[in-house]
Amino acid sequence: MVDFKESMARRFNNVFVCQRCNATNRSSSGKPPQCRKCGSQRLRLKKKKRKAAA
């Protein structure tokens, strides 16, 4: 499966994950102030997949 730059940007740019409820939060610019589900302010960037070793 080939990953294109556009699809990688759509999946990982400005996407945050709540550390309390694991909800995915999208933001058009910067970090959102709070989680959309639980209201927590503890957010982290979504981790990118590792490439498999040869």
C-alpha cells in the first residue's frame, strides 16, 4: 500500500488524541483548547505509523 503526501497530511496533520478518553480531535490551526467529548485539556498529537524494517 502506497502512502501519498496528501493522505498522510489528512491523517496526521492537526489531529490530536485525548489522553483521558482517547477521542480524536481535529483542528484547523494549532492545538484545540479542550477535548470535544470529555472537555479535558490533556491532548497529544496523533502518532505516525512506523515503517516496517527490511
